[in-house]
Amino acid sequence: MFLCGPRNFYIILQKIRIFPCNSFTADTDTINKRFGIFGEPIVIGLILGIALSILAKYDVKGILNLGISMAAVMLLLPRMVRILMEGLIPISEAAKAFMQKRFQGREFYIGLDSAIAVGHPAAIATALVLVPITILLAIILPGNHVLPFGDLATIPFMVVMVVPVTKGNVFRSILIGTIVIGVGLWIATNVAPLFTQVAAEAAFKFPTGATEISSICDGANPLTWVILQIMRLF
């Protein structure tokens, strides 16, 4: 999750009016109606996996294997994390009740990971549209050396907090998400050598043909990157 990115991007864009935030609306029903079955995560994953494997000149077996693997990742990863996060809700409610019982008259708020909101239809619709946009950005963005794969399934977690700020407007969320992911690709490229070094020291098994690894999710957090640059000065 970008701790200091999407929310501030939206506020800034509204103030300087780079795009007319109130002129466009898009809800999840419109997105689903327009894309139909091609808006399903499993279908998008299958298509992207096949396309990437063809570009990599895989054989038929490799193409099918990568396509099915990508489809499975796109379908299962967000759902698994969401289920885990939803399991924390009863714990948070119990903790809140415990504190209110002992400190009567006071209001308590229990913080949870933003992943509990990943299942919101607007968050899912935004993330699905951003998947091909992310691939396109990775190809055309000057200075970028990162080609996302597993991180494509984490896009819902990167944009989930944009949705409440835009009041569920998918169009605006996509615009903000595009900027966030573009910046994230540059950051991920910058920290790739460090990621690779740490992974090698931890005896991580690198994918076949990979020379460096990185991440556009937690690894491309602007706040973390700034702190890293500051620490490199010492």
C-alpha cells in the first residue's frame, strides 16, 4: 500500500484541476456491463499470461502453463488475503468492546489493514482495468526495467484506499492509480539491485532467466523509498 500517495494525489489534482474530477462518473455496474466476461480476474489473468509467454517465445506447453498460472494468481491471491483480513474483524470488535468496558464514556477506534476493503466492487473494478494499463506502462515508461507479474494480483491493495476518497468513482480511481503505478515502477527499478542482493543472501530461488527482482507494491512505497535514500547518506 502506498502510504503517502493516492489520497494526496487526488487532493492535488482536484485543486490544480488537471482533470475535471466531477465531469466523469463510472460505477462498477457500467464497468461490468462494458467488459462482460473479459472483466473477470481469471480471464484477464489468462489473457495476460498467454500474451506475455508469446512475447517471451515460449513453446505451447509454456504458454498454457503461464496462462493458467497467471489466471490462478489473479483469482486466488486477492481472495485469500481478503479472507484473512475479514477474520480480524471479530478480533477488532472484541478489542473495542474490551477497551470501552474498562474506559467507559470514551470512543475507541481499532485500526485494521486496508485489505479488508479489497472486496469492494469499485476497488475490484479499478484494479482490473489497471492490470493492462500497468503492463502498458511497464513497456512504454522511460527508464523502467520492471515487468510486473505476481504484483499484478496485488493492484487491488495498492488502490483500495483511493476508492473511498473518490467516493467509489472508478474513472477517477483509475486515473490516480495510473499515476501511482507509474511512479511505483520507477521506484521499483531504482531499488531492484537492493531487492536482488537481499534475496540472494536469503537463498531465494530466482525465476528462470531473471537477473534482478523487485516489487511495485510494498517495494515501491514512496515513503519507504525516501527513508531509504536518507539512510544511504549515512
